[in-house]
Amino acid sequence: MKARVTIMLKTGVLDPQGEAIRHALGNLGFKGVEGVRQGKVIELDLAATDPAAAEAEVGRMCEALLANTVIESWRVEIL
């Protein structure tokens, strides 16, 4: 079973990488981009067979290691 975790900065947390991307897009001629939020995607191969248990376990992984829970939020998809 596979899981995909999407991690993003929480609303209100400054995103300097996102701002740098927005600025670079403007310099390349892509007008109209008013904001960019940059995040990360982590894909996991799991031995689990129960989707609900796998999702709960990946959530615990996020809280323990994969995400900085103070400034980041995450979403888990079981594929």
C-alpha cells in the first residue's frame, strides 16, 4: 500500500521560498501570479493492508518526524 503526504506551511506562516518563486515567475514573464505557497510531498510504501490503520500510522509519523507541527500542516492520501 502506498501513502502520499503533502506538507504545507500553515496559513499565516511566512513562506520566503514561495515568495522567491512568485518573484522569479514574474521575472520570466508569467504575470498575474499573486501568491505562491511552497511545500513538499513524501510518498511511503507501507506493509499495512488496512487503509484506515495505515492512514492513522502515517499521521503519527507526521507528528513525530515528517512535519514540523508548529508551522506545518499535512494531508495523507492512501493510494
